[in-house]
Amino acid sequence: MRIQRTVSPVDGSVYLERALAGEAEIERILDRASEARKMWREWTLEDRQAVVQRFTDYMESHADEFAVPLAWQMGRPVRYGPMELRRGFAERARYMTGLAKSVLRTDVTGTDKEGFELGSTREPLGVVLIIAPWNYPYLTAVNSLVPALLAGNVVILKHSAQTPVVAEQFAEAFRAAGMPDGVYQFVHATHADVLRMVSDPRLHLVAFTGSVEGGRAVQKAAAEGFKRTVLELGGKDPAYVREDANLGFTIENVVDGAMFNSGQSCCAVERVYVHRSVYPKFVDGAVELTRQYKLGNPLDPETTLGPMVRTSAADFVRGQIAEAVSQGARTLLEWQDTPGSPYLAPQVLVDVHHGMRIMREETFGPAVGIMPVEDDAQAVELMNDSEYGLTASVWGTEVFHIRQIADQLDTGTVFMNRCDYLEPSIPWTGVKNSGNSSSNLSVYGFEPYVRRKAYHYRLRP
């Protein structure tokens, strides 16, 4: 029997083990999904909404008890664990559930030819495979899970080997909600087996959130069968602080956007450009606020910054910082670090430039580089100088000028005086190496999970 082991970043111990699905089990899962899709699509939308609503209520009501297992699996401090379920997860699930009736409707198109009726319906694709990451294990899964199910698809979830319990918690919640067998399933499997699933003709769509390399592998495996893919990949998200910004508010929010969850967010702020006139004050404030983070055991309620998910991830960030320093960058926080450990102290760097990896490559850790700029034009040029395009934020009070900046940015989302947030009423998408422009959330979040069927009726032959 092949075993999947989850090593906890808390103390390096094996937190749990799970048996990996073999070929026979994967076949059973795919067959079960194929059979269940026929039944699930016949349920009324109202009945599907009711199940999803009960599922959401269950997950939200268990938020407190899920916080400790989450800390053991991926290192988030327990003081923040329930927030993911109570805020983003529940908000997105309920918004999409409420929106479904107005989106998943039959469109009737008028005709100038008497005796004809024309229109189209939105029909489920069939079987959806969701591949979800560990960093926000509930949020990243719900973005695809809820619209896929509401649209009448069945779902197989492959969650990260770092957070397998989340997939199991979903199963418990769906059982309590009265979900029929086979409509939601999860699988613990190797990367190779998952890619074989992606290429299987019984699957109709793959929703993947993860690395650029992982996205390429999924896209390649899906291409042979012309399968749809929804890809949310990496980010190197910039923030621009204009000279008219409210500095106190901006510093608080930009630092939180860079450091929360130990910087392990696809839309974390990873590079900051500040107008030269306010650059010294911004840097001083950012350093002072970053010093207040308490790095420690995530099971301690006083901890505000837990370990990174694994030692290799922390060592990657250490490497970026060390290389930047060797190229002339300066670190502004006392370097209290333990090499070879997932516990990584936060860091702010200045005297950085785009020849450094820390300003080009995704960091995915609690470190950020800050550069001064002369004007809006230089800020736009630097913000666009990236292979990524997930989000960008602009901070200031002159709305007219910020709108002009926003129009020039190559990114999926532009924030003004906000960052690191997903609003369910607007589409969530990425461009360049951040995704394939398929949308999650909002009215557009259902589109990847349905296909149009046109009807053309001559009423009186």
C-alpha cells in the first residue's frame, strides 16, 4: 500500500498518513461520478441550492474546531484559522448560491419570423476535477466547488497532500447536508495518477489552483481531449503608493497584504513602489509595523506569524533574500532566523531592482522589496514588468488619476486602497502566467462549468 504522509511545519512530525488511491480505486471513483451525474442534473436547482446551503452552514458552524487541525497541517496561527471559513468561505458560497437562479436560466431570444422560438440553455458539463492547494484550503476549493455543483455537475476533489483533512471535512459536511452518494468525492493520489485522471475522457473540466509548472502539466494533460481548464496560478502582485496616499492607512494594509499567512497567498503583495516624496515615511512605517509580528508556534493564541508550510519553502525565501543582499539590497529588520527551519522571520528590503529574483520571481513568503519611483508613469512601467498578472493595488485619494493608472495595468484585478481580497460579486481571474483568464466568482463564475445548448423551434410546421 502506498502512503501519503503530511509532515507538520509546527514541529516536523508526521501529523497524519493517508492511503493513496490505486488504479482500481480511481476507476471506481470515476465510474461512480459518471453514474451520479445523470441523477444530480435531474435535481431541481432549488434542491441543489438547499444542499449547498446546508453544507455551507455546517462548515461555518465547525470553524472553531477546524482551526487546530489546520494549524498542524499548514502552520496558520489558530487565532486566524476560523476566519477563512466564517468570512471568505461562507461569503462566497452564499453569494454564489443566491446568484444561481438568475444565472442558470433559459434565455429566450425573440425572432422576427412568426411561428419560431429561439433560445439557449446552460447545461452542466458532467464531471469536474478540482485540484486545490494548501495555502487557503477552504477558499481555493469553494471558488470552483459551489458553482460546479449548483450548475448540475458532479465533483471530484484532489486536495493538497499538505491539507488532506479539508477534503474529508467537506465529505462530512455534504453527508450531513443530504448530498447523494457520488456527487461529491475526494481522492488522495500521486501527481502522476492525478494527471492520468485529467486525461481521462470521463472528466469534462479541470479546475487547478497552484504553481505555473503545475498549471502547464494540467493544461498539457487536458489538451488531448479538448477539456476545459480553469487555471489560477502564481502571482508577483505589486502595490503602488502615490504621493497623495493616506500613509497610516496604506502602511497598515500593505504590510498586512504582504505578511498575513506568512505571505503564502497567490495575491499577496510581493513588491511595493512608493512615490519618492513619501518613500522614507512609508519605509519607516512599514518596518515598524512588521517588527510587531510575533513569530512562533501557531498553536499559541498569541502567535501572529506561524511557520511556512515546509522548510524547503522557507529556504527558498532565504535564498532570494541572500541573493538580493549580495546584489546590493539592504534588509531593514534584524535577521533573527534559524536556517533549516520553516520558521522564517519577516523581512523588508530596500535598494532593490528588477535584476533581483526577489522582485521578479514569486516569493510566497514573508518578505517584500520596496522601491522609490518618480511618478505614475514609472510606477506603471515597473508594475507591468512581470510575467505575472493576478492583482495590483494603487493607494491614493485622487480617484481620477488612479482610474487612469488602472486602465494601463496588465492584471486580472486592480484594487484602489485595498489588496489581498476576493469580492464574490466581481470576477476573479489572472492574465499572463497567473492564469488562463477563466473567471471564478460573480455571474461569470458559472460560465466555465456549463455549456450552451441552443434551441430553434418551428412551432407550426
